[in-house]
Amino acid sequence: MKKDCPKSIVEIRDVVFSRDAKPIFDGLNINIPRGKITAVMGPSGTGKTTLLRLITGQLTPDKGHICVDGKDVSTMSREQLFAMRRRMGMLFQNGALLTDLDVFENVAFPLREHTDLPEKLIRHIVLTKLHAVGLRGTWRMMPSELSGGMARRVALARSMAMDPDIIIYDEPLAGLDPISMGVILRLIKRLNDALGITSIVVSHDVQEIGSIADCSYLMADGKVVASGAPEELSKDGNPIVQQFMAGMAEGPVPFHYPGPDYEEQLLGRVVE
Amino acid sequence: MKDWLCEIRDAMKAFVRTVGELTLFFINIVMYTPRTLVRRPGLVVKQVFNSGTMSMTIILTCGLFVGMVLGLQGFDTLQRFGAEEALGTFATLSLVKELGPVLTALLFAGRAGTALASEIGLMRATDQLAAMEMMAVDPVRRIVIPRFLGGVVAMPFLAAIFNMVAIFGAFIVGVTFMGVDEGAFWSQMHANVAVADVAQGVIKSVVFGVVASLLAVYQGYTSVPTAEGVGRATTRTVVTTAITVLILDYMLTAALIG
């Protein structure tokens, strides 16, 4: 059954998804408002990256609906999916720059693939995007010559090249030093404010992402356990929310992966 | 006994599934090949350089020594019958019809095939293919097809160069070292090697080019996105290409000889 959902730019309704018989989502509901920064947070292994892959149509839910700008992603043909993705940008955890192309060609890549713009205009757009992320001077460098933070900024310039309506950030701050982290955070905020695009940020850097997000979702056990403005989340009484926001080892989300009794295993009494 | 049967059944199912996937993959490549040739000829030329020109060292070196060994062995065998002047014919027919296309395909799998598989596999492991999908660019059309076509175009030329160098190697050993008459070497070759013999080798090198390139890009594209997965894909490229080329060689020889 096709379901239209025009209110939010992305609407996730009753999504059930499992992989290799392991349930990931069980009745997930999320609304991503247009033109805002929405943070999706949660402990490791809760399926945040899987959620992004569902939104972009790289995966299909077992049940439920994922609508992007009113259209159900799971019923789209490959051509329709590609048409939708042309209006989206995605920043991967590692940047995912094309290693055989230099910085300029990486940013120019979507323009060359999807438009017939003259070379002069492509050059203008690429340099403008690189300038926006502060890396115009690296235009002739290869991806292998860039630091992790720089590679992510170039990837951000590439994701903006087609002036998308939505930019999706997958763990944009993971492994960055405080300076690079601050730069990326300011860029996300500035791009959102200046261009009016919708930003979806998946992260577990609670304080940093909370400082720029308009609304946040906290996921655990395949569902949303709390949502609202970041300050509302920190006041939420739910023990899972409290544990995550305060970064406590003890709580409803176990630190240890389930296994046999520690003492029994150390003493060799567990059949392995 | 039951477990053993189950394992055979599972292996057969996996084999049939892989053959089916490979066939669909090939059909997908063939469908979009004309468009790639028209829209992205530059990418194909670049891959002809990567698969062809970059393989020249191994082709020239191996070709020369294969020819030299053929010259030695051929002379040793033919002189027993007093027919050492037929060395040119012997070496050329062996190379053009059989050794040239087969050995070039095996060397191609080892040099260019592994490079293709590991490059595409690493692109998958580092999310470059996923990034292309997200930019609404089909990785099969942008990455796989130019590399496949590059291999297909390069293989017959590599086989031809291998044959030329190897004949030269046989000439050096036979004429220069063993004293076979130079005129007899070339004239016998000219008289006894027909266009049909050369055509047989050309047909084989084209077929092997398609097979070696297809298996390399397929293994890379379907590799598990880990270091181990890329390593396995690279190994599988060489193993499957070697087996397939040798089986196909027998089938083609049987068909072409009639």
C-alpha cells in the first residue's frame, strides 16, 4: 500500500527491519522536519547507519513506510531512486572520496555526471564549494594527501555540489580533533542556515551535535525512546536517555555484550 | 553421510547461484556498453592503458623466454627426425594457435585481473561505490564497464605482441644458437602458417579477454568489503580465470578444428 506523507520532508512510519534474522528496528517512527537540523543519536549498534541506508533506499524495510518528500522510497524504481538521490547529499563516515581523482575532480564528479554545464561554470561552482569548506587551496591535491578532517570537508563540498535539498551526515565528528570537530559543526550549521537545506545528522557525540540540532531522536532497542529539542532530552526521565546523555557505563544499556559468566570462563569451566 | 550430501547440495546451489548472478552481471554490462562507448570513450581508453600498456613488461619478458624455450625444445625434438628447418613453423603454430592466447590470458589474469579485482573491491570496502550510488551514479556503468572494455580491447593486442616476441625468441635460439638456416626458418613458417591458424588464435584471445575481464570485475564488484574479502576476491580472480580459460581452450580448439 502506497502511503503519502507530505508534512515532513522525511517521514518514517512503523518501520520493521531485520538483518540475518537479527531485529534492528521494531516499529520505528521518526519525522524529519524540512529546513531543520535533526540529530539521530543512540548507542553503538542501534542501527543509525542502517536508518540512513533505509532513508536513501539502499535498503528496503521489511514492514512500514519511509517517505521522502511525500514519496514512499520502498516503492520507487531504480530511476526514481536516482532522481531522489540527486536532490540529496550524503557525507560518509570516512568521506568516501574517489581515490583516483584529485580534490577538484571529486567535487566536480556529480556535476560532470548529471549536467552538461560548461567547464568554466563547473570550475566556478567547484571552487565556490571548496571555498565554503575552507579548502580551495587543496584543489589539485589527491585524497591520500589529505588528513581525515580535510577529506571529510572535501566530501562535504562534494555533497553540496548539486545544491541538494537534504544533506545526510553519517557520524561527521567521529575521530576528529577538537579543531576539526568545531569546523565541521560550524559548517553544518552555516550550510543549514544559509541554504535552507534539511540536515540529518547521525552521531553519538551528544554535547556537540546537541549544540546545533533543532530536534533530536534517541534510539535504543529498535525504537525511538525519546525525542525533542536537545535540552528536553537531557531532562527526560527515561533511564536509557539519562544513561546515554550522561555517558554512564551502568544502566539499562549494558556495557558488556552478553556472554558466559566471567569467573566461570576465566576458570575454564565454560565449554567453548 | 547425510552431512556430506548436504554439503554437496549446498555447493551445487551456490555454484548455480553464482553462475546466474554472473550471467545477469554480464547482460547488464552488455546492455550499457554502447552507451559507455559513446558517452565515456576517455574512460575506456584509460583502462586500455591500465590493462594493456601496464602489462607490457610481463608480456614481453615472458613471451621472449617462452619463445626461447620453445626454440630449444623444438630444435631438440625436430633434429631427431632431421626436420630442424621446420622450427619456424613448429614455434609459430604452437604460439599462434595455442600458447599465445592461453599464456597471455593467464598472465593477464595475474597482472591486470588482480589489479582490477582489488581496485574495485577496495572501492567497495571504502564506500566509494556506495558514494557513487548516493550521487545517483551507477557504479556498473561508471566503474565496471570501462574496466571490462579496457581488458577486452587489450587482450588480443597483448596476445599478438606475446606471439611476435616469442617467435623472435625461438628465432634467436634456433637460428643464432643452434644454427638453423635463417631462410628456411622464415620461408617454412610463411609457407605453412595459414590465415585460418592466426584467426583461430585471434578468436581465442578475444574470448579469453572477455572471460578474464568479466571474472576480474565480477570478483571485485561482489567482494566482501573487508581486507580479507578483497584478498579472497583477488585470489579467486586468478583461480577461476585459469580454470575457465583452460576449459574453454579445449572447447574452442575442438570446435575450431571441427
